[in-house]
Amino acid sequence: MRWGEWTDGKREAPEPLEGNIPAVVVTGTVIWALLFLGQLPFYRWYADRGHEWWIWSCLAGAGLGLWGLWYVRRREAAIKAAEQNAARQNDT
């Protein structure tokens, strides 16, 4: 493949993948939360080795996952509302 073959405007971008996005976000959030809870009892061990940031990274991942879930649900509601508005406009 030549350099710039995908960016020279001669190829069309593929369609975005659609799926059950909230389920993916919930799964990731649950994994981050479980990692946080699983590491919490070993806080002293992590702190003695200077790795306590691992625990807080898991908590941050779970928190960002909750924010992401809120965002994805809002996005899907907006898409559904736009589709309904477009359908109503096409009916008239």
C-alpha cells in the first residue's frame, strides 16, 4: 500500500459500526469497578512499592465509564428523537 492511499480522497470511509453501545460501556465500567474493588484490600502492598496509582486508575476508569454511560444514553436518545422528527416531517 502506498503512503497516503487511504487519505488522498479516492477511497470512501467505511460506515461506522453500530451495536449495543451501552452494553459495551457497562461491561467496561463493571470491569474497572471490579479491578478497583479487587485491588483495594492490597492497598498497603501497592503503596509500599509506589504503585498505589494502579488502584486510583481503576477508580478513574469506573468513574469515566459512568460518565460514558450517561453520554451514550443521551446520544442514543438524541438520535432517536432526530429520527422521529425526520419521520414526522416526511409524513407531512
